[in-house]
Amino acid sequence: MASNAAVPFWRAAGMTYITYSNICANLVRNCLKEPHKSEALVREKVHFSVAKWVDGKPQKPIIRSDTPED
Amino acid sequence: MAMAALRREGRRFATPLIRPNPTNALRSSLSPSEEQATLGVRYISTQIVRNRMKSVKNIQKITKAMKMVAASKLRAIQTKAENSRGLWQPFTALLGDTPSVDIKKNVVVTISSDKGLCGGINSTSVKISRGLHKLNSGPEKLSKYVVLGEKAKAQLVRDSKKDIEISITELQKNPLNYTQVSVLADDILKNVEYDALRVVFNKFQSVVSFVPTVATLLSPEVVEREAESGGKLGELDSYEIEGGETKSEVLQNLTEFQFSCVMFNAVMENACSEQGARMSAMDSSSRNAGDMLDRLTLTYNRTRQASITTELIEIISGASALTG
């Protein structure tokens, strides 16, 4: 769980608990020893595209990805 | 030399007599291009049937391969989906699942696949979402869609594109993982105002059965309100909160985390159902292709046999005419 002192700060920065826990999880993953570390980092790849809709029309989709575009 | 000329002669005479009936009977069931057959061609062409057989055989090969791929993908994802069930269960025990809660802002999160050829799972989840949408829309209520996957988007655009808030696609480019789904859940939370999120997905039961499921998630304010008014969430007050945080802070963290966990499970279950449905769909389509191939082979062989028989009759009757 989040430590008591930190909560107001990341909330004020506009983060949700999900973002906060992801950052923490990534930190832990980076603490692994080598063969496991790269494995764990490769496993957690993010890629999807989000499109907002305004008045029944899709806006341009934004690609959320941590891998460079090919 | 004279014999050959005679035989050719005989054939020419025999043609109009024999040809009309067997040709029509056999060809009409095969193709409409009967008129295109070149005049004076002696035999019924089996070319069309042969081509058709070849294409059916190829289609069968493809569907079989797709089935294999789906089966191997299913095996990999099934264990992951089943393990991910442990994520939402404690939350449901703590915060409950209250589909009948009465609130103003509803958001229906429809989960579907990006790819087709997987039976009816996308239609069922769209159907359920439409039902929920209808159930929760009223004069003072607001009901919106968040759509995951290409297929549900295509179906919902037709009649309720005004109500779509966000659509998310290309989810399965990398193997599904928690980080990805949690970033996605984060995006939904930040961009949508809600009192309750209703996540619609196909829960995987076995390779042949998928249960359309709704998970209802309340916003922290609603959870607090419900807990105070007693009811299903009344037990929440009996929990002690450690540390200096207030209850609303804890609840907000909890509901956010709950959403990402439920989303993760829902996406996994749906992906698993997709592969299962694709497997059975491909299985039945390769079986159908096999049936069709059998029928075509039968027609083909029968036609061939008929032309051989005709030819024999001609030769024999020609020979007997000469001798007799």
C-alpha cells in the first residue's frame, strides 16, 4: 500500500492509483537480477490505440505504445 | 482410314441424339455457365467442378490451420485467464457486485475482439451492452459506451454512435499483460465521468461455452453513499482503516485498483473465449468443407462415368452397325 506521506503528492500530480502502482511495479521489476530482469520487462509491453468520440464521430486515434513504431 | 472417317461420321450423327439429356441433367446442378460451353465440344466439361473442388480443398486447409493456431493460442491464454480470476475475487468480496444499483451516469464497457471468424461472441457482448444501455437510460440518466475491439465498434456504430465515448483497438498486438490493461484502465478512468462502470465480456467456461458476464464497478462516492445507507455494502464500515488516510482516499485507491483488475480479468477471459469460439467455428467450417468436397467428388465422378459410358455405347453400337 501507498505510504501515508506520498499519497497527496501523486494525487496532486494528477496520477491515479493505477499509474502510481505501475511505477512502483516497474521499479521492482528493475531491481531483478539479469536474466529475469529483461524477461520481466519484455513481458510487460504496452500497445493499443485510443480514439475519443465527439458527436458520433471518432477523432484521430492516439497510439499508446512503449515500443517504437515499425 | 475409312474406318476412322466412318467413326467420326458416326459421332457427328450420334451427338444431337445423345447429348441434350445427360448434359442438362448433370451440368445444371453444377454451374450456370452452361451456355458458355463451346459449341461442338463433345464431352461435358468437368473443368468447373475440378476447379471448385480445388478451391474447397484449399479453404478446408486454411480453416484447419486456423483451428490449429487458435487451439495453441487458447492453451497459452487459458491458464493466464484462469489465474487472473484470483485478482477480482477479493474485490468482489469487499466491495460487492451490485448490478441493480440506481445511479445517474452509467458507462458500459463493451469488450470484444479485433478479429472476426470467432462465432457469436462479439454479437452477444454487443447485445448485452445494448440491453444494459437501454435499461440504464432514462430522462435524468446518462449512459455511454466505451468500446474495446474493432468488432463491437463496427456493430455499435450502426445505431448508437452518439453514445460512444471512447473506442480502443489493437489491444492484442503484444501478448496481453497487466501493465497494458492497467494503462488502458487508467485512460478510461481519466477520460470518462461515471457513477458506475459496467464491464461486459464473455467469461470463459470451457472450449464450447462462454457466458456473457457483467461486472459492475461503482465510483468511490457511490460506494461511500451505498455503505452509509446500509444495504449490500453496509459491511464496509466494519473494516478498520490503518494509517492516517481517510476512508474516501482509501476507497478511491481501492476502486481504481479494482477497475484495473476487473478489466484485466475481463480482457483475458474475452481473449480466451475468442480463441475457443474461433476453434469451434473453424472446426465446423472445415467439417462443412469436407462435406462439400465429398458431394463435389461424387458429382465429378458420376459425370466422368457417364461420359465414359456414353462413349462405350457409341463405340459398341457403331461396331455392331458395321458388322450387322
